[in-house]
Amino acid sequence: MRYEFLVETYETERIKVVSVWSEFRDHDLPARPRDGDARGRSVQEQMVHQCVSENLLTALRTKDDVWWESETKFFDLQRSRAWVMVRRIAHTAHHRGQQMAMLRMLGRDLHSNYGPTADTGGLMQNHAPTIYGYPNLNALLDGEAAGGKKTPLPGAAGKAVTERPDKK
């Protein structure tokens, strides 16, 4: 299938989401970006939103090229299903970013998601490593079921963690 790469990309994005979710603790679930402001979803509400809107992977694997190229309604527009899928991938990445920001607001460390983080060693250009919490989805599920067995994080060890200029 010509569009299999979209399904594969979506699958890896969903795995990254579950990896980010594994960084939260149970008592974090009611946390919102700003206490008392119901406009921002809680961690749990965000997880539910993503589960409801992203549970189509198995069905997508059965679709042929004609289906992917045919148009469907996207809010008030007509778009190809392939176009809608690209937007779905962007939507997933957007919400994962929100969850990662929530983790930082809660004072949590972050494993790699695409590349290094401040907690895995800082900036890529400084040769910081990419360190995932788990090597794959099965290890994540097994590790979390056993109480959490993520790969340890080294931290930045004094190396720069952003591109902002030093204030000396």
C-alpha cells in the first residue's frame, strides 16, 4: 500500500504518547496547566481525549490506496483521507507536547521523545544521547506493570540544555 508509511508513522507517534504518559504519577492525573482553570484539560482528561480520538489504527491497516485518496469531510472542508491522516499525526504530536510541558510544570524528568532532553544530557549538538524510557511498547507495558523500570537518566552534568546564550 502506498500510504502504509502514514500508518507506520502514526503507530510510532502513539507509542511516543504512551511513553510520555508513563512519566506521570497517579496523583498527577487531576493536574491542569493552571489550577482552577477548567479551560485547560487535566492530564487525565487529555489522556481520555487522545484515547477516544486515536483508536483507529487497526482499521487503517486494511484500507487501500483508493480509500486514502478519496475525500472526506474534515470539519467544514473536503480533504483526502491521506491529508486528514497527516493532520491526525500533527494532532497527536501537539497533544504529546502539551503533556511534556505538563511534566515539566510538575517538576518531572523527561526521557527522549525524538532526541535528547535536558535530562538525557542536554543538546544534540553537544553530543547528548537519546535515551528512551523503554526500548519498545511491550517493555514499557511490562516495566510499568512492575512499578516502573525506566532507563535511568544521567542529567546534563553542567552542559547547556537550551540554545539561549550564556549570561556571563
